[in-house]
Amino acid sequence: MNEKNQIISRILVAVDGSRYSEKAFEYGLFLAGKCRCALLIVHVIEEFVTVGYSISKELKHQSQIMLQQYESRAKQSSGPIGSINAIETSANDVAEEILKIADKERIDTIVVGSRGTKASRDFHIGSISYKVSHYAKCTVIITR
């Protein structure tokens, strides 16, 4: 099947280090292997006005380490994945940033966890996954 006829050719997996994003990563990796398509691993650091420079710098450092680990795991996977890339960025609105990246990178499938690191047990779906699923121009898969 050539890329024009392929349903899934570019997958974006949003990660934040939570157990929910871990499941999203595993599912995205599985899909990328099955579809032999490109995988883009994205972590968006939520910007806070009150966070000082040293905390912001540490968050960025931890994000880079986490993305390197995910990227390494993807490269070591047994499936025949296309290209593997990782993006670390920051924004006030995490969901909006994920959607912008998806548009810019021509993503056709986004995989997110049902909740992230700020998840409340009272909700079945987090605000970021909710917003991404409602405003994305492509298929969105929410893992639990």
C-alpha cells in the first residue's frame, strides 16, 4: 500500500510522563509499527506566569530527558516504524499547542492519554484530551 492510499501515515503521540501518556505512547508505537508510518512524540510544558527561571529551566531539562527516553524506546521497538522525531515546547494552552503541531506537521492521527499529570479522579477524561478530541482536524485516539 503506498502512502497516498494509507489511512494512517503520520502519528503524533502526546506525552507528559503520566501513566495515561505511557499507554498512549505504547499504543502509538504499536500503530506506527503496524502501519509503518512516521511517529512524532510531543511534550508540551504548560507555562505558568508565577514559575521562576530556575524552575522553568528544570522543567525543560526534565522534559528533554523524558523525550530522549521515549525516542530511544521507539527506536528500539521491534516494529518497522518510519521516521521517529520528538518535539519539546511550552505554551499556555497545552491542547492548543498539540493541535498547532498536528496541523503544521500534517498529522493524520493523534494519540493522547485520557488524563495527564494534573488528572482528577472525578473526571473520566482530562481537559487536554477533551479539547484535542473536539478540535482536531484528524483522527484522535484516547487511551485509558
